[in-house]
Amino acid sequence: MFESAELGHSIDKKRYAKIVPTLRADLLDVQYDLKQSGRFPVIILINGIEGAGKGETVNLLNEWMDPRFIETRAFGGLTDEERERPPMWRFWRALPPKGKIGILFGNWYADPITRHALGKIERDELDWHLAEINRFEKMLADEGALIFKFWFHLSKDAQKKRLKSLERDPKTRWRITADDWRAYKNYDAHIEASQHTLRQTSQGHAPWTVVDGSDERYRSVTVGTILLESVRKRLAWEGDTTRRITAAPIVQPIDSSNLLNRLDLTKRIGKARYAKELETWQGRLNLLTRHPKFGARSLIVVFEGNDAAGKGGAIRRITGALDARRYQIVPVAAPSEEERAQPYLWRFWRHLPRLGRIAIFDRSWYGRVLVERVEGYCSEPDWMRAYAEINDFEEQLTAAGAVVVKFWLAISPEEQLRRFKEREDTRFKRFKITEEDWRNRDKWPLYEAAVCHMVDRTSTELAPWTLVEANDKNHARIKILKTLCAALEAAL
């Protein structure tokens, strides 16, 4: 893959002087067109050999275009905040919104390549990381991102010559560090790991472009031209194509039996027993979250359920057992303008807790396969792929030490109607009932089928669903507290 970059491509000064003014103007124009359209983000990944001109090229792009609409991020060693969350967390936070360009140095390729080159991970573990990256980039592309991946290449002799040249010049000497020379000594292993990585991750939606870094004029024009032509093409395609989104038909079971209507909603706990058990299980939950081993874990609690099923009351019984400094409640409503400019899961990644902390999601990422599916807010391909994306997301959470506990609170249509009317008739509860609640009730069979599909496809060994019989709030709250304690005990 690197062979063509060994040919010593070059552009003479005269031709460069002729090309650049037009290229700069065109890039600036297409950048403003991108900003005005706001249809998709541009993600540029910068990787390659040290001394191959990565930094100089990025500086030039910022010079040629409007830097206000370019977000350049460089990733080095992990901060304490990053170390306590899943590895991809810091990259999710750096994704550019629609209409902007994001340039990422030291991105998600840097660590797997370096670790394999240094012998810290074997080929099979490298391939596991690369498969994870392929799924991530596929998700970004499916969400509309235009992805560029540039590998700046130099031969071993050219790298040595380049490093010595930079080191001799007083104006550039500061750029060469001991790490650069260590990388040079490890050149062959690094190239082997890089070759394999590029072969495994050059996909149609996110291909690699290998750039000869030996001539600064050639590499600048190459990167600028590829960027220009690809963004132009996407803008033209987006302008001519619109995707009509309609509510997808939901296949009902052949018979009337499903996992929800098999629940025994008559389960109850009396007041005296409830008071005793509430104290017991809140006390146990408190002790578990103060256990020394919990410092190496986090707890993520997901609440979904029918409208008026008692999610808020259950959450208050959980937080009543916790130190207020250690938890965050994340209420999830319709996405904001900022959130709509990002991939679907972005707004959930930003709220992930640090180790030793707790996040409680009052509704969650499952909205894509529930309300967005039923109401037609997203296309069928979008919610169909969401099952796998969600499972991948939760696998990353658990791999990073999170205990993920997911609850679906189920009530009968009759109990929901009773609670709706009670809310309308009670002054301090009126804010809890809206016209949307009544509209959702009219679509009860559609939501019921969507829930069954969701549980079937996303209840995994790492993050199983717990179905809670919630016609009786006392029973629901105790079952939820017991489940949380059992999950934490198993993890600790």
C-alpha cells in the first residue's frame, strides 16, 4: 500500500504557484457552502510517519480556509478524566458538528498501531481493535459524516534525512524530540503494523489515502485537491437527493402472546412490608456504592417504560440511597439543535460517568428504536442498524468497567388510563400529562411490538433488560432496588 508513496512525487515551484491561488479560493468557497448547507460534518484523520509533514499540512489547511469553522484536535497521553471512561469517549467529544470540518491528530488509530509495533499487543488484539474501528466509522458514515483518512508516508532513509534537517534548523529544532528518534529506530515494526491496519480499515465509506510526504508542495496540493473534490461531490449529491422518512410498519406477532403481556401485573407489596424492604435495600445499595472496589467501576442505570409507569418515583428511591455528589440524573427529551448536528449516540457519550460515579438515564439511547421508529422520526435503515450500534456501545461501556442495568417499567392500558386521569385531576401532577402522552396511548400496540423487538435484540449477557411489573409502584421500586444490588454485588 505504501509502494506508490516511495516514488518521490514532487511539484516544482512554478506549477505550485499557479495551482495554489485557485485551490485556496475553491477550498474557501466549498467550506462556506458546507457551513451554509449544514447537512453533514467532514472528519479528517491525520496519521503517518513522524517528519512526513502532517503538522505542516494541517497548518496550511487552516491558513487556506476559515479556521473558525475548522476544529483541530491533537490527542496525546490520556488525562485522568479520559482514563476513567471508555477509550472512545475522548474521540466522541471531538467530533465536529454538521457544517464544520474536524481534523484529528493522534486519533483512534494511533494507540493500536503503536502498541502493536512495540509488541504490547498481539495481532489478534490489534484486529479486534480494528474491527471496532470499522464499526465506528461505518456508524459515522451512516449518520452522514464524510470521512477522510490520510496516511503521510516517508521511506526510512527519507525520515532520517527529514528529522536531521529539522533538527539542524534553529527555527524547527524544537519540533524534534527523543520520541521522534525512538519512533525512527522502530520504523520497520511501525510500518508493518501500519500496513496491516490500512489494509484492514480502508473501506468504501472511509478509504485511506497514502500521501508522499517527501515534497511539501506535492503533499499540500494532493490533500487540498482530494478534500475539495470530495466535499464538492457530496454537496452536489446531497442537494439533489432527499430521503423521505415515513413510519415503518411494525410486524405484529402471529399470535397475541409476547414478553410484555406474559408479565404478572397483579404483583403487589403492602405498605408495611414496603417500608421495611425499602429501608433494607436502600441501605444495601448505599453500602455497595461506598465499597472500595466500586472506585474501579461506574454504574449506568437506564429507565424506559410506558408513560406514567413510575420511572420518576423509582429514580427518587434510588437517589434517596446515594451520595448526591456521586450521581447524575440525565433526563432525555427531544434532541436539541446542538445534538441534532451530531451522530445519534453523541449526546449519550457526553454524559458517561467517571469511575466511582453513577449516571441514571430517564429515557435513553433506546428512543431510536422506540419513539423514533414508531413516529417515523428516522428511516427504517437507521433504526434497524441501531440495534447493533447500541449493543456495541454497551459492550464498550462494560469493557471500561461500567455496570449497565436496564429497566423497562410495564403497566396495563387500564392502569395507565387511571394514572392519566389522576394526573389531570391533581393540581400538582398536571405538569406530568401532555397531549403527546394521549397520542402515544393511541399507538399502544405499535409501541408494544417495538419494545418486544428491542428487548429481543438488545438484552445481552453484558447488559440484560429487566422487565418490571409496575402496576403496583411499591412492587416496582423494590424489584428495581433488588436488581441494582444484585448487579453491583456480582460486579464487585
